[in-house]
Amino acid sequence: MFEDLFRAVAAKAIEMAVNEGLLIKEDGILLNPNTIELVKEIEEFNRQHLIDTALTTGNQKLFMQLTTQKEEIK
């Protein structure tokens, strides 16, 4: 009985946190919005590094792929 009440309270707390934007539920997984932003920053850092590498090595094809891809995402 106490366990059922505890589960119900926990489920409602999670639902409220998702509704308020404090947590994001994606594919059944709860994520902190800060975690998502950090992942986006890391991805952008990696993309910038690849662009720099493409420029340094003269790889025009890779450079065009990386810069065109970013423009399409916007």
C-alpha cells in the first residue's frame, strides 16, 4: 500500500517536472535540459574541429559537406 502511494507520488512528480520543462522525456528516458545543451555544444565543437581539419588539409569536399549540413539544419 505504501509502495503504491510512493510510486504514484513519484510518477506525478516526474510528470510535473516534464510539464514544467525541468526534465525532458525522450524515448522513455528522462533527461536534464542542461545535458541536451551540453551534447549540442560538444557536437558543434566536433564539427568546428572537422572544418578546421578540412581547411588545413585542403579537403574541399569535407569542408563543403560540413558547412552545407549546418546551413540545412538552421
